[in-house]
Amino acid sequence: MPLVSTRDLLLDAKRGGYAVAAFNIENMEMAQIVIQTATELRSPVIIQTTPGTVNYAGLDMLRAMVAVEAAKTDIPVAMHLDHGDSYERCIAAIGANYTSVMIDGSKLPYEENVTLTKSVVDAAAKQDIDVEGELGTLGGKEDTHEVKAGAEIYTDPAQAKDFAEKTGVHSLAVAVGTAHGFYKGEPKLDFDRLKKIIELVNIPIVLHGASGLPDEAVSRSVKLGVCKVNFATELRVAMTKGVREVLQDESVYDPKVYMKLGKKYVAETVKHKIIVCGCNGKA
Ligand code: 13P
């Protein structure tokens, strides 16, 4: 079916007590396998691309690949710009018919984050497109987006409420102890803070940096009311592991051949994450 509104997916998740798994893709093979796996599990799914991926393949190409694969299935598929790094980037994604965008003003002083985020919300409203904001700073590296160790700032619940009200964002990414990329030790989430944020803020809350997070931490966050969980690094690792293994055999030279095992590993990862988020059987 055609791509669906991200808003509907997140509000259904909020009502239903599960989270929609959101997967970052880098290429056609990943778009195909994520949507095919979600179809097998009868799960709604959000496909995301970062600015780094957009610079690599282009918004129109990425949107077209995802739309073609979504047209073959009857599960709802939404397409989201992850970590939009400027007003212009978000406007371009809206122009390319993404179904939602994130504006990440989390590194800015609070008032500047509010102003930037509100400007994107106002522009997106003209096309009825949803906007995800971010408040607080996650550690780690997500493609071109990096926060050095020690620069993390956990989201303040009262400020999150104020942010949601002042900006009108439709969903909010929060910092409660997760990090993008690989974890150095066992991540410890501040569940009390997360609970408080969810009680105070009346819009879907998003958990970033879920690669490497223990399953119990993800499912506990979902039980508390998180509605969207982002996975990127583990998919990249799965794809690359498969390609690397196949290319040990130097007689292999065809991308159609050496992508296959990577796709299988990505499918296994996606399946696992969908089940942890509880969105299997929700489509
Ligand atoms: P990971 O790379 O840690 O899975 O984080 C994904 C993410 O939050 C994308 O925005």
C-alpha cells in the first residue's frame, strides 16, 4: 500500500501499549529486507534515513525505493528523516514526500532548540507532516552525528513538557542513558526519569540508540509507554558481517551474490527487535 502517516502508527502504538520499531536503512537491500521481515511478522514499520544516508543516495532515490517495496505489502510503512540537521534538510525531506521528519536541535541552547523546532513544525503543518524533536543529548555516534563522552545531558521532564507545548512537536526523542552506536559497558537507563517524562508529556516518546541495549531495557521502556524505538548500528553490523563472510571466498564478485547473507542477518536482527518492541501482529 502507499506509505502511511507516521502519526497514525505512533498513536496506535500509544493506545495499544507497544512501540513501533524504526529501522535505519542504507541501501535498497536493507529497505527490501526490513519491509519483507515486517510483513512476515505482520508489524507496522518505520523506515528512516539519516542525513549521511541522504547525502549518499539522495532523498528521492531513498523515498522511491521504500515506496516501491511498501507497495508490494499490506502492512503500514512510514518513512522518516532521522536526525534532520537543519531547517532546510527537513523541508527537502517533506518536499520528497517523507511521511515525517526529525529536527535535531538537541545540541543548541534550549531556547534556540525551541525556535528551530517550532519553525519546522510550522512549515511541516502545511503538508500535514509530523515532526519529531529532541531534548537532552545522547552520547555516541550516529553516522555524521556525534556527541563526545561527557557531553551527554539527560532530558529534564518538566522542560520536556514545556518543549512539547512551545514547539507543538508530534513526538519527542529523549536522553535517559542510551547512546548511539556501540556501548562501552552495560548501559544503565534512568527509568524513573523516563516514567516521569511519559507522565508529563502527552505525545509519543521516542527511544534512540537502541542497538546494543539489552532486550529487557527496551521492553521495560516500552511498558513504561515509549512508542518508537530506533535501531541503526546493529543493522549495519549485520549487513556488513554477511558481506564480509561471503567475500572471504575471493572467487565471489557479484553484488547480487554477496549481499544475500547480509540480508539474512539483517532479517534476523529486525525480527528480534520487532518482537522486543511488541509490534508483531499489530498490522
Ligand atoms: P543505534 O545506532 O544505537 O541503533 O541508534 C539508532 C538511532 O537512534 C537512530 O536515530
